[in-house]
Amino acid sequence: MSNKTKNEKYRNFSEWKFILMMISAITFWAFAFPFIKIGLEELSFINLTIMRFFIVSCILLAIIVLQSKKFSKLQKKDVVPIFLLGFFGVIVYHLGLNYGEQLVSPSVASLIIATIPIQILILSVIFLKEKITTTKLIGIIVALTGVIIISIWGTKGATFEIKYVTAAVAIFIAAFVGAFYTIGGKKLLKRYSGLSLTAYAILLGSIALLPLAINNSLIEQVSKLSIKGWFAITFLGIFSTVIGYVIWYVALEKKTASEISVYLYLTPVLSTIISFFLFNDKITFMFILGGFLVISGLIIVNIKSKIDKQKT
């Protein structure tokens, strides 16, 4: 077997490995929407955020202690930037999303969050000087069209309503800081591994939750948590946060911000499927059409990226 053939096989394997890795992260995030809904049945949006990141912080601290050699050394000059990254990109994101999900329908929430790839696209051109080709832009638009179809007509009897404008604004702010988390992290990944940056950003950002933890309702609500409630926040902490965020930054080490952000369009597709099994939501033909457009958009972006790499 020639070296060229070996390299092609290795590249194809790596590409499939990357795709599986991204699908895993997006699946964990898709599960987050119904589990947030379950968590909010027993906890306030602030207490849900606090408990989620209490679990996350314990896990990350344990990993740092047990696997310290795998972590890049935290540089003094980066403490404030990483704190801001974690505070806005993680804590503010989740507070905004948790607050918004109490007051708007899931279709509205998923549609607003689906603007993250577009925001990442714009920010990556401005701050990272990434080049956006016409083909990549077409792929992103096709995928976004699929998301809109799924969000509005994806489930039978789905409601598209906003109870309070502040809730929609809160989710939009969450989407914006989510995009900021990706763009800001891309530059810091030049000095830190994906695992290191995820851990430092979340741990430093979580410090901002301490003042919010001083409230009487936290202990009262946590003491009454059901097994279902504990399962929801544990899943949100371990899978949707620790594993999901680490995979995201590891992926960001290998691809451009605009390339990996397109995978976020899969979230409403998977969330709707999960809701079908958990809440018996009915799936319509429009959902199938929307899902087809999302996957087509992903294929367009990835095929174009692969062709560009082969040329270089």
C-alpha cells in the first residue's frame, strides 16, 4: 500500500472520527433542552444554573487533581480574559437560556439559539479573518432554512408564541454570548488545549455564581429534589456541559469557527426527536423536510471544506 493511500485512509478515518465527535456533543446539547424543562419544574432558573455548575466544577476540579499533567499551565495574563470568557460564554448563556425557557415556547427558544452559527460566521470574519466562500454561505443558509421550518412547523400542534419580550431578549443575549464563547476561545486555543481552556473558563466563570447562591430557596428546593430532578441536573452537568464543552473546544482546535458552528443546526432536529419520545410530541412532514435541509446544509459545508483541504 502506497503512502498516499495510507494518508487518504487516515484522513478519511480522522474525518469520520471528527463527525462522530461533533454529533456526540450536539446530541448531549439536544438533550439539554428537555432536561432543562424537567429541571425547571423543581428549581428556579437561577438555582438550576447554580446546581448544574456546582456539579460541573466538582468534576473539573477532580480531573485537574487526578490528571494535572494533561492541563496547560494557566498564565497570569490570561486569568481575566478566561474569566470573562467563562462568565459571559457559559454562565450568562445558561442564565439567559434557563430564564427564557420558562416564558417562551420551545420553538421560539430553538429558533433564537439557531442564530448562533450566523453570529459566529459574522464574528469570525471580523475578528478571526476567516474567509467565507459562497458555497459555505449557501450551506449555512440551507441549514438555517431547515431550522426555521422545524421550529415553526416541526411538531403537530406546536406553538410559536412569546409570553414576554424580555424572555426572547434573554435568549437572544444567550445566543450572542454563545457565539462570543466560540470566537474568544479560538484565539486562546493557541496557548491552551481544549480540555484546559474549558476547565479554566468554567471554573473561573462559575465564581460569579457565588453571590447568587446565597438565597433561602436554594437549600429548600434542592432538599426537595426528586430522583428525576437529580437525574436531569446530573446529565446537564456531566454530558451537556463537561463532555459537550470539551468536545467543542477540541473541535475548534482542528477546524474553523464557521465550520464547526454549522453542526449546531442539528440541535433542534435532535431535540424534536427526543421530545417525541419523552413528551410524545408529534412529528410532521415539515419536520422531515426541515431535517433534510439541515443535513444537506451540513454536507455542503463539509464537502466544500474537504475540497479546499485537498487543494492545499
